[in-house]
Amino acid sequence: MMAGRGSTAAVGGPARHIPVMLSEVLQALAPKSGDIIIDGTFGAGGYTEAILQQADCKIIAIDRDAEAFRLSGRLAGKYPGRLMAVLGRFSEMEALAASEGFTSVDGVTLDLGVSSMQLDTGERGFSFAKDGPLDMRMGEEGPTASDIVNALPEKDLAWIIAVLGEERRARAIARAIVARRGEQPIARTGELADIVAKVLGRKRDETKHPATRTFQAIRLYLNEELDELAKGLAAAERLLKAGGRLVVVTFHSLEDRIAKRFFASRSAPGPRASRHLPEASDRELPPSFRLLNRRPLEPSEEEVRRNPRARSARLRAGERTEAPAYPLDLAALGVPSMAHLM
């Protein structure tokens, strides 16, 4: 999955971003006057602006991408006193909300994946379609994707590509990467895409680039996205008031599995505390969420025609009950353990 949060026109001047499943998100979130809403993935501001237009509420807009943070200025000026933009990870939303003076909120929305302004900027290194430095960082600190592919042992690369990319030929790809980096470091997105394409080949009727799953895997690993998602969902559960709503839009099966398990475990009658946690017991826990949709919502055919990047989107949502938040169990939510990696 290299599609993420839409494509074209919102904050930041030229057409850049179309928020995915916007009407469905607004309906599920149901913002009201006086609400405090967290947009945990501000991006180009498409959801935030639509929410601010729909209700006289305030929004805490979070993004780890400094470019997105810089784009928030125009929107803050358009809605004075109603937008609080914060640079950081949405898994840290409790501390970030507290820094703005809030210990509980009425709604949280998460639009996962890579934003179009990241995908469409070759210098960010997310896309095999636009040659650029092999970066892929959502923030501006830490190792790059180039560091990862040039340093990790072959077996670790194979595991990442197989598990996070769901790529059947992960071992062959990892072997080819190690062979190429033995000649010279892999520094460009085009280089990595070519390596993968040579291993997998390309069928005439194939719509996805053969490097799609490998790029997804490296990006997820580098940015700790699945761990971030699980921790963000748990943070939202603790932060939401009774009656508050959590809306999550995912773009591939690994994300959707975590969101599905999260809502299922917290909405079923009498779910038990997890056996994976030392403090777990046999007592039943009351549901902390009421599901707003039993099955994930999908984009309409018309939306997919207008914005092909929306095709894999799935929306899940729940309303917070008065029950205590559950303890976080990464394994139970399906987050792959990476403790064995270098």
C-alpha cells in the first residue's frame, strides 16, 4: 500500500489533497458546538477544515511531519482561536492534549498511511514512482530507509518484507538488496524499486508496481507505524469522554486488522482481560466502546473514480462508554513483535 490520505486541494495553496471518505468521517464523528476534537493525522488539513466548518468546535491537530505542521498556519488564521496545531505523534495525544489544557476530548479521528503531499514529493523518498533520496521518514529525525536497507542483516530484511509487506518472495528480494549494497550503497528510491522489479518481474496486466509491498514494509518498520497505531487507539480510549467518538480510516490489511481487533475486543459483551498481561484476571470487563458500524465502511464507486487512492480505504468507528479503558496488549491486537530485529 503506497496510497494514503487522498490526493489534491486543502490547506497549503495549490491542489494537494482530497480527504478520503470525508462525508463518512463527518457522519461518524458527529462534531457538535463546543466539542474538543483531536485530528491525530493532520496532514494537509482536509479533515480538520471540514470539521471546523461543520461545527463551532475546537481541534487539536497533531502530525509528526514538520511540513504538515507548517501548513497549519493558514488554517489557524482562518479559524482564529479554534485550531491548536501540535507537532508530535498521535500515540502521545494524551500529553499533547494536556499541553493545550485538555484532559479529555469529545472525538478523535485517525487517517492512516502516507499523505499525498508526502507521496507526491520525490525528495521525501516514499514513492517508487518519483525517484528521490531513499528517506521515508514521517518526521525529520532518526535513520532513513537507506540506512535500513544498507545496514540490516539479510534475515531481518526478509522478515520485515515478508511480515510487514506480506510479500511472498521476501527472501529473494532481501538477497538481491544485500547483493546490490555489496557493490555500492542503495541511496535512491529508483534503485530500490529496480532491484525489487528485477526479482519479481512485471506482468502486463499488473496494476500495482512490484515494489509496492517492499516499500510498504520498509516504511512501516522505519516509522513504527503499527506500534504507533495500537498505542494511539489505546490513548484515544483513555482520553475520550463517555459518548465521545473514535473514527479510524485504514488503507491496508495490517492496519485494518489492528483497528478491527481493537474495536471488537472492546465492544463485545463481557470481553475478558488479556491473558498476555501479568495483571490480567478472569473477571469480565464491560465494553468500553459501542460500535457505530459492524462492518467497515468502504468508499463509494464514485469516490474511487474521482480519487483512485481511496480504493483500499476502510472506516471503523466506535462511541465511548462509561466503562474504564482496557489495558493495552500489542500482541492481542496483532502488532508484530520486532524485538528480535537488530
